[in-house]
Amino acid sequence: MEAYRKTFTFFSNQSFREQELIHLGSQEGSVGRYKIETNHQDSYVLILLYENGERAFYNIVRIKNNYLKLEDLEGVHTIWEFKTLTPPEI
């Protein structure tokens, strides 16, 4: 399970695709829309609206061009860290 990776690709038209890393670039996985809203406490919330009706809410802990750290606002309050893929060293 240590090698298991899930990817999220966020597009500029406010859509996203969630898929296993092995399927990256294919049409496999879940799709939906996303939006970012303020939560009235000087912080921001990422809202994922899946095509099948599911919703997910994440507090944005830190965001940079190549890094995103989220806290799950429902359930166990899991911390998620997203990083851009790094190119191989040649």
C-alpha cells in the first residue's frame, strides 16, 4: 500500500479528475467541479462536487504553486498533502 497513490488534476475551468496514479492521463476515475470559498474565519475551503452527487469539504491549510495542504472537514479530519510530480533527474 505504500506505493499506492491517488491523483487529483485541477483544471482552470473549475473541473477536476480524481484517479489512481496508474490511470493518470486516461479517462478513468471520478470527475466533478470544484470551488474555493471563505469560511468566515479568514481561511478558505476547497469544495469538491463530484458528478455522482458526492461532496467533499477541505480547509486549505497551505497553498503554493507546487504544493497544497488540506484538512478534511468531515469524518476523521485527515491531513492531505498534494505535491506536483517532479521530473526525473537525468
